[in-house]
Amino acid sequence: AGTLYIVPTPIGNLGDLSPRAQQVLTDVAAIAAEDTRHSRQLLQQFAIQNEVFALHEHNERERAQAVIARLLAGDDLALISDAGTPLISDPGYVLVQQCRTAGVRVVALPGPCAITTALSAAGLPTDRFSFEGFLPAKPQQRRKVLTALLEEPRTMVFYESPHRILATLEDLAATIGPDRQMVMGRELTKQFETYLSGSIAEVMAQVQADSNQQRGEMVLMLAGATLVESDVDVATALRTVAILRQHLP
Ligand code: SAM
């Protein structure tokens, strides 16, 4: 049987496609991609001419069995997403899970990922962290998720879209409180890469003051709660206020 290779692609800087990734993408029988047009452009830059077929969140479930049949027949295949590491807020989970069930070998290449890139430059504790993915788009649900994270002691990492960045920062201030330390990493590995750090209120003020900070791709990182015994009452009070806020207009 063949092997399914999980291949990370650049999150901005083309120099980040590793030599091994290039080799695998050249050698496999075909490449499953989230967006075939987008990925063909990337592959073209590396003169990789290979078969590319679509595997995205809308067809992953129905395509998985055909992909596995091809792997079982002996073809090596690669999975890529639009940017960064597949399966990290990207398609691939269903396929990999079914490969494991079918006994197909899965090999992941290490490579670009916005989480590790942002976290390693943020200056927040990294000994433990919690990846929270994208927050809900609806304000009510977003606040509910954030409120549940009030006492999380680990550094938290969120993916966010530029359309919601201001609303999310406001919700962070309202639920977690304006004083918690945070870092926002934007356009990582690209020309306008920026890190904003400080309290939630300070980062929010910088984003509000400069509309450029409301554009592009962004990762939010929030310091974990550092509760000492005497803070427990404060935490309870904050949680109560946060819950009450959810019920206010
Ligand atoms: N699989 C990707 C990875 O490994 O990071 C993530 C895919 S997810 C659909 C896209 C989100 O990742 C963006 O909305 C943003 O939050 C984050 N992201 C991706 N590239 C980024 C970059 N260059 N700078 C900052 N954030 C980025």
C-alpha cells in the first residue's frame, strides 16, 4: 500500500516550503488540495507538475474512501491545504482518521504553522498552551466561549479573521478583563509582519487607532490566568459579571 504524506505549505513566505516537502510533492502520484487553483499556483512556482485533485471540507467525507482505495492500490499521495499545516483549522481529519482505520501509513512532515510561528515569538509562556481555533462568529456564543476560558492557566492561541478583530478584542476586554496580557501576531512571514503586545486594552487601542492593524491574517495569544488563593473571589466575581453581561443588550 502507498503512504499518505501530510505536507505543510508556506503561510506567506515561499522560502518556507522545505526541500523535503518539495521532494515529496514531486514524487507522489498525486496531491489532494483544499483549493486546486490556489495550490497549482504554488506548485508552479516550484516547477512541480503533478496531478492535483480537490479535497475540501465539503467533499472530504465522500472522497475519503476513493482516496484510500487509491492508497491501498499502491499510490503514494500528499495532502496540502491553502496554507500552513493541514488539519490545523483545515481539512484532513476525516481522511487521516479513515486512513488509520484502513491501516494506511500516514507520514506528516513538520513545517509552517501559524500557531507555532506566533507563539515562539510572542514572549508569553510556551511550556503549556491551548489552541482554541476560531472563536464563534456570533457575539453571544463568542462571549460564552471566552467566559469559560477565564480561569484557563495556559497560554491560549486563537485564529481570527480581520472582519471580526475589533469585536473580538472588545469581547476579550469584557469577558477576561482589560488588564490581561496578550499578543497579536499579524501577517506572519510576510512583508508587513507585526506583533502588538500589552494588556488587552492596550492592544485594542493600537488596533483601533491604526486600520492597517485590522487587515490581513492574524493570530491572537492570551496569557493564562495566574490565580493565587486570594484571587479566587475576584475570579468568581469576574465570572459572574461576565455571565451577567451576556444577558445585557
Ligand atoms: N493550517 C493553517 C496553519 O497551519 O496555521 C491555518 C489555516 S486557518 C484556515 C487560517 C488562519 O490561520 C488565519 O485566519 C489566521 O488566523 C491564521 N494564519 C494563517 N497564516 C497566517 C499568517 N501568515 N499570519 C498570521 N496568521 C495566520
